[in-house]
Amino acid sequence: MKDIATIAFKEKEKTTYAREKGDEVVMLNVKKRSNQNMISAIEQVKEKIKLAQENYLPKDLKLKLTNDQSSRVEHQVDELSNHIIFGIVLVMIVLMFTMGLRNSLFVGAAIPLSMMMAFTILSAFGLTLNTLVLFGLVMGLGMLVDDGIVVVDNVFANMKKGMPRIQASKIGIGEIAWPVISSTATTLMAFLPFALWPGTMGKFMKYFPITLTITLSASLFVAMVVNAAMTGGSMDIEDKNVSKKSAKTYSIIFTIIAVIFVTLGNIYDSKLARAIGHLALISLGLMWLYKIKLYQWTQDFQHNFFPRMEKKYQSFLSTILKGKNAWIALGTIIIMLFVSFILLGVFPRKVLFFPDNIPNQAIVYIEYPQGTDIEKTNKATSFVEKQVIGILSKYVDPKTKENFLAESIVSQVGIGAGNPNVDAGNASETPFKGKVTVNFSEFKFRRGYSTADVLEEIRAKVKGIAGANVTVEKDANGPPAGYPISIQLTGTDYDVMLKEADKMIAFIDAKNIPGIEKLNVDVNKESPELEVKVDRVNAGSVGVSTYQLGFNLRRSVYGQEISTYKEGYDDYNIVVRMQEDQRKNENVLFNQSITFRNQSNGQIVQVPVSAVSQTEKANTYNQIKRKNYKRILTIYSNVLTGYNGDEITKQIATELNGYKMPKAITYSFSGVQEEQGKNQSFLFYALFLAMAGITIIIVLQFNSVSKTIVILFTVLLSFSGVFYGYVIANMDFVILMTMMGIISLAGIVVKNGIVLMDFFVLLLDKKVAEKGLESHDDLSLNEIKEVIIESGKSRLRPVLLTALTAVLGLIPLAIGLNFDFFGLITDLNPHLYMGGDNVIFWGPLAWTIIFGLTYATVLTLVMVPVMFYLVKRTKYWLRRRREARKAIEA
């Protein structure tokens, strides 16, 4: 054999390269199955790796997990969990100051009870914990106590009037049962349309309305049943301070617990023991703080500050409902409503589909023309990798020698180096493609450095590789939606479409629109191939089949496994193929003989490949894409940091207005713009559904068109507040988050309007019953005004509290204040820091609700009484006119 062949032990030819920070590695990608728990899957992988290291793998083999998404998900879950705890603390502080410690505990009980019920129901339906479920809990946090506040406050007010506790509880809950139920129903009606969200975004967002619906329904049950039992059994008008005897007793108990458990925790390194000890210390401190200061502060707030506020509000209503003041107030607020729309037009907000995230990854894609040797691609990828490592080397901690900004820098060439936005569904080998991925550390470990700046530094450094197309991207935020700039051409002939794509790219480039990284086309005709055309007539006459010809060529180029050589425990495949210089020589390759036995005479026959075939070098398409049975290709580009994709797309659309194309080809904007349009249309539809459902509920509750219009006007006020907030804070308008916030506001804001309006009606009914009249219209206008003022004063506290708790529940998420509760109780270290992925993603939604609810609550306290009074005044004026006309006619 050695006389006619070269025999050597060697590795297979490389079809891929992989490195981590310059060191060659073998990469194993692990993906979780659909509908499975990522964190659980990664934990199982880690267990398997540990087992393999102990029992199977060589001891000197180094294993490292890169791009571990579970740790990032865990961190986001922890952040949201801490937001919930921090929100609960803020809500409880507000309740304690306004209602007293005992009453605040009645209301606060709704939070853990509602959440426990929600988790039980969610688990029964097979829904697992994820960031959407947790955000639903964060958003619902302030609203969970709304029903409880109204219930407890009404019972408290009745007890202050002198009613016994049980009677006050029965009457109080009976008075506000229907308004509480209907107000909760309107809130749910705002969120339910999200469950109809179609497509990928719907699968992503469906957990949000499901979680809120279950949680708020649970809170209604707690308010109407559990709070009723609590107030009927334990409510008291006055709070009592901790006595000296109790303070001393509790101090001794807490101190003993703290000393024992902190000591045990430090000896045995037990976080649970330390947590119990630290909780005892924190409880001791809070008890003495309450005894020395907090009790007095809460009493002053309840008995001095709030009564003064109620009196001022009462006198304000008395003034504003006099003469023309009511019309002036209505006119002023309507003008403010229009001004908010005008301001939005004068200072337009940038429009984003998803919030512009801070990069958690920087990905460099290197692409050569198809047919490029993998070694050349590897060399270019190695150059880019060195540049990236050089940029990130300045972020190495001199003490630990670890890079605090980048967890890993992974390079791939060939398999795994494709761009998912372009190569989705394409499983072919790509020796002409390379990829360098930088996985940045979690936000809290970045020491204030911006990864967006690093991304731009990388983008500037890796340009200018001859013959290669280099693009730099960051990780996508939310479900995949494509590129921010994406123009789809549709036609039937790819040759014509590719020429038009080149012309369009040249046209757009000539306009020098800032912010475009580089326009590319996802389909090209650069895939080289050597086409072998078989002369079937000639081949058939000599007895050669197309299979024999193809097999012969494949064996010559790629080799054929003919046997296995065994040495010890190792098996080596024996592969036969042409020598490298021969298989790359077209003459040798196609002049080789096909050897076979002639079936007619049994003789061995040899026929040259070239005798029965012809060759032709050609280029073909790298991929073929179709949509609705027509061929498509996409012109796409990233947007540079600091620029807005929506604005650039609108500018491109303006420039392309009047651009002439062949009749057989059409263009449209796809990618992010297409998804943005679809989801924006759905969100407007969802807003319509929400408003329709809310209107129906209010009409059923009050059986009055005028009252319904008055309450719905508060929704318009909330929209006005959102616009003022966005203009003043100079925030971007995020299609998904802002629209979700606006729709949510529609349900949240009407809650206060319903509670106010229902109390007006309740007191008017009592007044009518006292005087033995038939209807509200039989009362005098002054009597109606007195009822409005009195009921407004009575409902000031629950209206302010429901709004304040809803706002405070969202504040930690809106400002990005991260407070590690578990770190505090285990190590007395709260790890305070600002920012993070959650605030970027959910912040716009939180701020939308905060702006709208704050503005609408203040104006609701003015507008609902004013409009209700003006409606009555107008009715009475019309009645007087009718009576006067009848008197004249008589």
C-alpha cells in the first residue's frame, strides 16, 4: 500500500474553530427544550458535569461555562423579588402612617395572602415562575391593597361614628361591596385584552394579564372575606404604643435569639441561622424605633396632618363649586388636556419598539464571500478576537487578574458562526463565516462602565478587513423581531431583484442618512459551484449510472471509510481518497476512471468521468426565501448607538417616496418596523376593548350615562398626565411598554372615580330617604353640593392611599433601585445599586402608570365633584326652563 499511497494518522479536516479568550477550546452548546425550566435544566447540566469530572474526565481537563443564561435569569428574578419586598415595605410604611399600625396590618395582609393564592392557582394551571409573572406581581403590588384600603377605611369611619365593631364591619363592607367589586372588574377589564395578543409577542406577554387577573381576584376575596373577619374581630380606633414592660421583655427575647443564631451561623457558616439572628436584631431595632419615634409620628400624621388636609380639601371644594368657579375649573382642566397634546406635537418623542437595552453581549460577525477557505476566515476571526481582547484588557482587576466587565470572549468559525437574524433555518456549513461574542458581566459587577461605549469602541476597531463584511451587534431585547432597518423586496426573479437591491442600497447610501451601520442583503449569488452535467444517453450506452459517477467523485474529494483500525481502546477510521494535489486538480479529478462490471458480459470496464459528463463553473444563490409563494430578499442594517431606528426608517421611507422600481418587484418595511406596526395595531384594538368593557361595567353599576361620562373623563386626564410626564422627563415613547401602561391606566384610574361617585350616590340616597323624597332630583342644589363636599372629604383618604400605594409599589422598579433583602438578613449587606436590565425593560411601563395615575388622581379629586355638580346644575337649569315655558304657555 505504501508504494501507491501515502498513509498517515491525522485528524479530520477542520470544519470549525472555537476559542475562548484566545485559547482553543471544544465547545458544547446546550439548549433547553421548549416549555422547560431553564434554571432547572442548567442545574442538571452542572450536576452532570461535576459527576463527569469526578468519575470520567481527565483531571487536567479544564471546564468552563460561558454564556450561562440561567444566572442572568436568576438575577432578574432575584431583582424582581426584591422589588416586590421593597415595594411591600414602602406600601406598609404609607399605610402605617395613614391608618395606624394595627389597621395597616389588616390591609397589608392582602399582599402575602393574595400572592400565596395566586401562586397556588398559577401552579395548578401549570404556569411556572418567570420574569413576566414576577413583573405582574410587582405591578399588582400597589393594587393588591386597594380593595382592602377602601374596606378597612369605611369600617374605621363607621367605628369613629360610634358604631360597635361588628356592626361597623357589616355596614361598612355592605356600603362599599359593589363599588369595590365593580372597580376591581374595571381594572381586570383593562388587562384582559392582553390575553388576546397574537403571535410571538402574545406568547411572551400572556403571563402578564393571567398573573394580574388571578392576583387581583385573590385580593378582592381577601378584602371582602378575610379583611371583613379581621376588622369585625380586632379593629380598634386608636393605636397603642409598646409598653415599657413589653419592650423590655421583647428586647431580652430578641437579644437571646440574635446571639444564639448569629453565633451558630458564624460557627457553622449557616446562612439560615444568621438570617434568623439578624432578623431578631432588625426587629429589636424597629420595635424601639416605633416606641421612641414612629408611634408619635404616626399619631401626629393621623390626627393632625390628615384632618387638616381633609379640612383644606373640604374648603377647596366649597370654593370651587360656587358660581362660575366650577365652569372655570372645568375649562382650565380641558385646556390643560389639549395643551398636553400640543406639547407632544411640539416636542415629539422618539419611538422605539422595545426599550433600547444596555448590551449584555457584543457580537462581531465576519463574513467572506462563499467558497472562502476556512483557514482564511479563521485568520481574520483571530485578528478580530485579538482586537476585542485588547479593548477589554483595560477592565482587568489588577488584584484578582479577572476581567470584571467581560465574563467570556468566545470565537467561532464555521459551524455556529451564523447570524440568526439572517441565517434562520439554514443548517449548512459556513466555513466563510466567523463570530466573536463578548458576554458581559451582570450589571451590578460592571463598576459603572457602559457596555454601549465598549460596543462602539469594538465597532470602530474591527472595521476595514479586506474582502470581508464585518458587522457588530448587541443582544436582542425581548422576542426576536429582526433588524431595526429592514426593507423587504418581493418578486419572482432573483437576478432582477438582486440588481434592484444593489441600486436601492446605492441610492440610500447616497443620501448620507446618519445612524446606519451598513446596508447588506441577506440573499446573494456568490455561492460558487462546479456543476457536473451527465450525458445520460452516452452514460446509459456504456452502462454507467449517475449514482456511480456521483459516488466516485464524492469518494475522490471527501473520501470513503472502508474499515476500522483498532489500537488498544482506540478505534481509527480508515479513509481512502485522492491526494490533496490530485483532488484539487480538475483534470485529474474528471479524467479518473469509473470501474465497474458490465452486466451483459461480466467483463470489468473502465470509463473516464469526462467521457460521460461535462463540467461548468457557476455561481448560485446562498439561500432562497419565499413568502406567500413569492421570492423575497431583505436589505438590512443595524443602527449605531445613540440613533433611533424608527426615525431612520421614516427618513428612508421619505427618500424612497417616488423611487421607481420594476413592475414585478415591490418593497415594504419588515423586521422591527413590521412587528412594531402589527403590535401597535393590536394595542390600539386592546385599548378599544378595554374602554368598551370598562364603560359597560360603569353603566351597569350606575345605570347613568352622565355618571359614566364623568368617570371616563378621568381616563383622558390620565393620558394627559402621561404626555406631560414624557415631555418633561424627555423620555422615549416605547410602543409596547408605553401602550401597555396607557391601557393599564384606563382600568386603574377609573377605580378612584367609581369609589368617589358611588359615595356621592350613597349619601344622596340617604338624604332622599331621610327627607322622604322620591329621587335625587327632588333635593335642592345646595343640598346636593353639601353631599358632594361631605362625600369628597370622606373619600379623600382612600382615594389618595390607593393611588399612592400603586405608585410606591412601582417606584423601586421605575428608578431601578435594587435592594437585596436576602443579602441584608444573611450578611447585613443590602447590595444597593441603581439600574439593571429590569429597569430598562419595565421602567417605561412603570413610569407611564406613575405619571398618569399621579396626575389623574389629583385632578380626579377636583373633576369628579365638579363635573357631577355641573351635570346636576345643568339638569336643574333645563328643568327650570321647561317649567317656565309651561307656565308661560299656561
